[in-house]
Amino acid sequence: MPDFQYTYWDANVFISYLNDDKDRTPVLEAILESVESSKTTRIVTSVISKVEVTWVAQEKLNRILYAEEEKRIDEMWENDDIFEMVEFNNEIALMARKLMRTGLSQGWRLRTNDAIHLASAQWVGAMELQTYDIKDFEKFSQLIGIAIKEPHTIQPKLF
């Protein structure tokens, strides 16, 4: 990967963005605008996010899928001025397994996809992992050597 500063987004951040979560959208929009105008930063996530981000809340609630929503999701992933995908590979798999085994020895629960996200962030050398599942993730911060926080910005976008 090129020499960028990476902020890793967990799948739930993308879901909040696509759902236009009123409490989160101003911060997420500000982050996206900042990354898009930067030549040195990117948001990175595992390719498994493409599976985790399958539908928007309205589709799930109504159990009706809309082609325009799937198109909007696909177009988001295609914006390579902002996003980069981390391909799942053997090294990430072994790192994720180690996190799961270490977590078990500490009495911590770690789901497979979450372990892959943590390991992927570590593998790319992300400066920060952003998630809305802080309770599930933050205890792993020391293990991966990356700050784990909710998405944040100095100046959220005002609507």
C-alpha cells in the first residue's frame, strides 16, 4: 500500500453513515471531507466490510431490498480517493487467531469478524481504529498497538 496515514473504520461506521444517523452524520461527513481533500490520508477497512454492510436500516426493518440502496453502497466502496480495502490474507488470519486466543485467555469475547478488523488495522499500521463498538474493541488496543476510538473530528460539519 502507498505511504498514507490510515484511519481504520469498522463496518458499523459505514452502516451509520449509510443510514444517515442524525447523531453521527455530521462527524462522519467532516471526516470524509477531510480525507477527500487530503493527499496523505485514507480510510481503510477489511474487504469483509463489503459483506457486513449488506443493507441499510430501512431495508432490514421492512425486509424489502432496493436496487438504488445497493448501488449507493457499491458506489461508496468505489471512491478510492477516500477508501482502501485490505484483502484478507494468511498473515491477517494468523494475527486475528492470535487476538482471539489471547482474548480467550483474558476472559474476553471476540467475534471472528471483529478479530479480522483488529488484525487488518494492525497489518496496515493504521494510526487509529474507529468503531461504535468501543466496549468490544478498546480492551484490544494495547494488543494491536493502535488507539481505538469512536469516529471524531475537531470540527464536525454543520447542517
